[in-house]
Amino acid sequence: MERRVFAYSVVSTGSFDDVGVVSTEIKRDLEEAGVERETVRRVAVICFEAEMNLALYTERGGNIEVVVEPEKVVIYVEDDGPGIEDVEKAMQPGYSTAPLWVHELGFGAGMGLPNMKENSDFFELTSEVGKGTKIHSVVFRRRENAA
């Protein structure tokens, strides 16, 4: 399999109206590229959580790039949003900075970043307040999970 690069833009809407559109497109693109079902599932979870954060916490959204390689799928997420003040705290399950209206809708449980890390074989997050956040995630492909 040749290396394939897919690039997506997530627009910040400040609502849940369009969240899931990009991650659904990513899932479809990976399936069409012949990526194994379990790998697609894990990448889709990572990308959905990233998409949710981009749509809700940034003013302009951000970008998700998915690179399919023979042995792995690499995900890059980047925004120029507000940044994360305490990355270590943000990585703790249950920690959330979501506004009240998000909690009232049943979201903002503080599991987004931990879910991204849990579904990654490699996960790195860097963030600078006032500059934005970057995520680098890798999911190794496992042929025994082929569709």
C-alpha cells in the first residue's frame, strides 16, 4: 500500500451542529483506502474527539491531517486556539473546562483527550496558551484485524 495523505479543515461553530461530519469523512476515506476495521475505529475516535475540541474551543477551528502508511496511521491536529493552560491536568479523566451549556447537553465529561490517548499507540500533545494546540497521534495497523 502506498502512502496516502488526507487533509481536513474543521470550522469552529461554537455548537454541536456539525460535529462528526469530518470524522465521518475520515472514516469513509480510511475504509476506501483499505485500512483495517479496528484501525479505522480507533482513528475515528481520535478524530471525533479532536473535531469536538476544535469546533467548541477554538475561534477559527483547525486542521486534521491523516497519513496512511503501510504499518501505521498518523494523525496530526493543529489549531491556533486559546491553548491549554495545564496539559497534565487536561489529560486526567474527568477534568473539563467545558462551559455550563456544554455540560447541560450531556457533553464535557473530560474524557476527550484521555480517549484520544487511549486509542493511540503513540500520543503527544503540545500546547501554548494564546498560541494553540498540536496533537501527534499514531495508530499501528494490525493485519489480523483486517475487514
